[in-house]
Amino acid sequence: MEMQWLRTFADAAETLNFRKTSERLMLSQPSVTVHIRQLEEYLGIRLFDRVKNRVVLTEEGHHFKYQAGTLVKKFDSTVDELHSFAQGYRRQWTIAISPLMAETVLPYILNSFTKAHPDLELVIRVEESKAIEDLVESGEVSAGISALLPVSRVIHHEVVYEDPLLLIVPRDAYDDERGPLVSAEDILERHFIFTHHHPVFWEELLVKLRVQLPGMRTMTVTQAHIAKRFIQEGLGVSFLPRSMVRRELIEGRLMEVHFDMFPLPSVATYFLSRNRGELEEDFLRRVRSVYFQ
């Protein structure tokens, strides 16, 4: 029996459409039919029936669907593990990290962390903060960096750092470098405010802003890096954590406007894990070392 027969059956059992399976597996449709027939001949069992020009699983096909999928996944994971071994990896460590952290903190520490652990295959999953706690609790990932405080009692958490919010505007938000500065109130009244790209502070912040600026215009942009790009293009302004825009501020691609209408909150970043071993401690230490106060 060939593994490709099982792979074709597992996909066809899911799609119940040989044409879709051929597209997904990049096979010709006749090849899909041949693979299914060869598998049926090998097993001596009919796996599909045709009913009114469509394919349906037989009772035996339904029974075999799960086992076939499990075999394919096990085969693929074994091949992946073998390739990892051939590259010198002897252990694997998976971390889930929010898009905000992936763009700002992760690039600084990857090089040193992987060099310090050459036998470690590091797997990085970029996930929204609201999903990271469940991934850590289930053991699907070894650790996580999230913008949300976990609620589970089985998860250890620690504040990595706290980030002040800044009002970030396009580079040309000032009328002239020699002229008077444009006030935060003027900026917010004249531009779209990009919102909801952080899971914590927006609801409270918007309530306060609407009291002060009842005519303000907002636009929901759920990814912080997209909001940042829109600001650079002059499409609007937003409130962003300092670590998110540190490089752009230094390089002059974005500008901060002093905001004194009311105190802005700070946002915390959390390190989550079920166990605190050598790798967790080292990763946390390196994250903290690259955060510039």
C-alpha cells in the first residue's frame, strides 16, 4: 500500500469531491480515481459509492476515514521529525506570540536565542492574544507572550514589561518644523482614529475620548501593524504602545504628539507558561533585555 493512496483517500473523504481533492493535492482527477481504486483493491473493501452523480462514503469508508487521517498525520510528523534530526535538532520548543510582539520584540532575540540552543528546533506560532492562553493550557505550545492577563490557575504568568500609550501621527502632522505645533485635540478632530488593534484598552479609551471629542471619527483596524502602516500613509492617527513604534519614531517615519487631555493608560505584556524550565527562563530574560525603557 502506498502512502499517496491513503493521502488521497483522507482528503477525498473530507471533500466528498474528487475534483476538489485533485486541486488540493495537485493531482489529475483520473489519478485521484486510480488511487482510490487501488486502495480499495488492496483492502478488499469498497470505500465510496456513487449516488446521483456524487460520491458518498460507504459505512466502511466512514469507519476508515479517521484511521486514514491519523496514519497520514503520523507519517508526516515522522518525516518532519527525521528532517529535524538530520538538521541537528534534538528537541523542539513551541511558543505562541501575538502579532504585536512578533513584530517588535521577537526579531531582536531570535538570533541570540537560537545560537544559545543549537540543538533546539524553535517553532513560532503567531496567534491573537485571546487564543494564546488556551494553547498554553492545553500544552499545544510550551509558552506564550500575550497582551491579555490569563485567568487559568494552572498557568504561570509574569509581566514582561509595561508599555505607555502614545498618540502617533503621520510625519507631516506638524504644519512646519519652525511653526507652532498642532495640538492633540486638533489632530484627533481632523483625522480618522484607528481603533481596536489591541485587546485591552480601547473600550475605556474611547469612552473618555468621546466625552472630550463628540464629533471624532473612528475606523476599526484590528491589526496594529496595519494601523501603523495606515498612519505612515497619512490616512489617520492612533494610540499605540511605545514598543510598537519605537523604531519608526527614531527613524523619523512617524511622530508622537503630546497628549494632555487626560492620562493615558499603560498596557502590560505577559509571559505565560505551565512550567518554568531552562528555556522559558532564558527566553523571558532575553525578551526583557531588549525592551528599551
